[in-house]
Amino acid sequence: MGLAPLLVEEVKNTLSPLLIGFAAFCALVQGMVLVQAEGLRSLWRDLRGQLLLLVVGMVVVFFVVRQYQPDAARWLLFNYLVVALCGLVLILQPLPEQRSE
């Protein structure tokens, strides 16, 4: 009876770092494409570049906190949610050809 919550917790502890690592990989690939398409300065000036840098920074903080303070569940959840919110904002951005300037 008490094993189901333990199983859910174990699955969460296993899959959460994998999902965050995958988000970091995707952010790095998108950053490389952005740099190739619009130049290195677009990482600082463009909202997409800023969001990608924020995702990479939060992923680094996630793994550092997870390594040195594994009991900081709220901070890990905060990092997870910031990465998810940045991903949502990135999805909602218009394509570069569709920008109305």
C-alpha cells in the first residue's frame, strides 16, 4: 500500500534530471542555430537568445543545487518551472519571417 508513492518519487527523481538535461541540449542546439542565422550578438539582443541563455543558466543551477543540496526540493522545482516557462515563451514567439517590424 505504501509502495506506490515511493515508486512515483523514484520515477520523478530519475526522470527529472533527464528531462532537464534534454532541455539543455535543445537550448544549446537552438542557440547554435540562432548564432548561425543571426550572429553571435543575437544571443544578447534577441529575446530568443536571452531565453536560451536563461534556460542554460537555470539548468546549470539545477544540477549544481541537486549535487550539493539534494534536499532543496523547492529550489529544484523553481528551476524546473522556470525552464518550462522559458520553453513555453520560446514556443509562442513568431517565426523570424513572420515578425512585424
